[in-house]
Amino acid sequence: VFNFSAGPAMLPPAVMLRAQNELINWRDGGTSVMEISHRGKDFVEMAEKSEQDLRDLMAVPDDYKVLFMQGGGRGQFAAVPLNISSSNETSLHMVTGSWSKGAVSEANKFNNAVVIGETTQREGKAFVPQPEPSDIDQRAAYLHFCPNETVDGIAFDWLPESGDVPLVADMSSTILSQPIDVSRYGIIYAGAQKNIGPSGLAVVIVHESLLGKAQSVTPSFMDYTQTADNNSMYNTPPTFSWYLAGLVFEWLKEEGGVEEIARRNNHKAQLLYNAIDQSDFYRSQVHSACRSKMNVPFQLAEPSLDDKFLSMADEAGLKALKGHRFVGGMRASIYNAMPVEGVQALVDFMSEFERTHG
Ligand code: PLP
């Protein structure tokens, strides 16, 4: 079975097997990692190692804090404005899909959120233009964007020229999929349930200069400074999720790190987009310059065949290909854990389905 779910998404089989083996007897202690104190030596050691592994994988500079928080991606839609803007300050937003749109309405509860750029159409397909430097008010507290829109399959790999305004990126569906220069960002955050581990957890990488600015109403457990000062244990952390994230980081290091996984991700995405582009039976609505390598929505030229495609794919072991209800059609999410064999199986299935139904 190959699981193309957008999230919670498939995790590396090697990690799941290890977690299964360790489930009731972690570190030969005779208990599960879920059943021990987060303040105990074993858990603290695990937590420190997982942070270090993530720092190594992403080459996080020393003047950034790495936080393991609760509340997933949407939790950060609120935590970011609460932590780094005051209620009368402005936050700037690029809206390129469903998630960056959601971040605007949440931020607007806590500051003055302003949209400075949106997806447009180019050659009949979704395209993200770069904002003009003149659109970026240098008094703004930050500029928020989502480099990979999970629902829409829209991505871009350039950074907005924001001058002195800190960049805040929602990397929920792209973190650890390719090398990035962390020093260009004020904050990177990600809900865990795609390339990191189980849902509920969020990883936040925040430059130290942005600490100590939280609004006084910020709930303590959402406060970056409180979280950093308490090594992400101000309240009891989601211990199992953190442990599993640690296993995923170890796995990624063993696989050759982010450079190697990016090579594989490029290959997988190319395989799938080639299959879509080479056929009139399948279509992509996203411009070739803005196509996600993690989430690949595609449509059948004949939408009345959608249900048949999905049920036959499911029978063939190709799971969770139904597109998001906002977009329709199909969506194949091909995160780090998806092997190239899974994408090849999908491409073969698509070709056979076209042969028999085209
Ligand atoms: N941001 C992006 C890019 C996402 O894909 C998601 C969820 O899939 C979220 C935010 C929201 O995450 P959560 O459901 O963990 O709050």
C-alpha cells in the first residue's frame, strides 16, 4: 500500500517499525516512552538529541531557538502575531492558497493584518508573482507567507525582498524536504504531521531578536520566550509525538540528510508532473514555475471518471488520492517518506487507467 495522504501523512516504515518494537519497552526500561516523566533523564536526553538532530539537518544557526510546541500549524497562526506584534502593529501577508489565507484572519484578531500579494493566473494557470519592494511597509512587524500550499499544490522557492521586516514562513508541508538558509527568516514554523511526525506538535525556529515581545495577553504556553526558557517543557509536552519526531530526524540523517532527500523529492515530483503533462487525459492547474514538489493536485479531463479513478486506485493499493474539497480532482502528497516506488506505481496506474478509459 502507498499512502498519498496530505496529512497526517505516511511516516517512514523503518521509523514505524522501530516505534512498534519500542512501544512498551523503551530503552529497556520496561515502560513506554508515553508512561515516563518528561523531566526524567531518559526523556530529557531524547529531547536534547532530537533538537540537535534537527539543528544539524537544517543547519540552524546558534542565534535561533528551536521550540517544540503544541497546537499544530493553526496554533502558530495565533502564536506568531501574539508573540512578535502588538495589537496596533501591522503584519503583512502573501495569500497564495488556503493556509496562508487562514493565517490572515487569525492574525487580524491580534494585530492589523494586511494582504500584500496574492496568487494570480498566468497562461491560464495559478501563478505567484513576487511582491514589489514598494508594497512592503518597513514599519510592519513581520511578513508572513506559506512557501508550500498543501491544499492548492502551489509553491515557490524565492524569498520576498522584505528589507528589515522579518520573514515568517509556514513550512508545515515543506520543512526538511530541501535545504534552506534559515538565517534569512525571522521565524519558521511547521505542524508536524507531514515531514516530521504525528499531528498536534509544532516545531518553531525563531531568531532570538524576536523573543521578549509577546503581547501581555499571550497564553503562557504559547509564549516563545517562556517556551524557550523552559526547554519546551513549560507544560507537559506531547511526549510520544516528540519522541517519534526524534526518530524521523534520526532516519533522515541516516538517509543522507536534506540534500539527499531533496534529490529524491525532485525526482519523484518530476516523474509525476511528466506523467500529467505528457497526457491530455490529466491536467495540472498550477503554472510550471509554482508547482509543489510535496502536494500534486491533478484533474481528469473527464471529471465524471473521478470516482472510478479513486476507487480503482484504492483497490490497487494507492490510498488517499482524493483532492481537497476546495479543489476537487485528485491530489498526491509525496512527502519525504514516500518512496520513488510509490510514485512509479501511481504513474503506472494513471497510464493504465488512461489506456482503458481514455
Ligand atoms: N499550514 C499548512 C501549510 C498546513 O498544511 C496545515 C495543515 O495541514 C496547517 C497549516 C494547519 O495545521 P494544523 O491542522 O496542525 O493546525
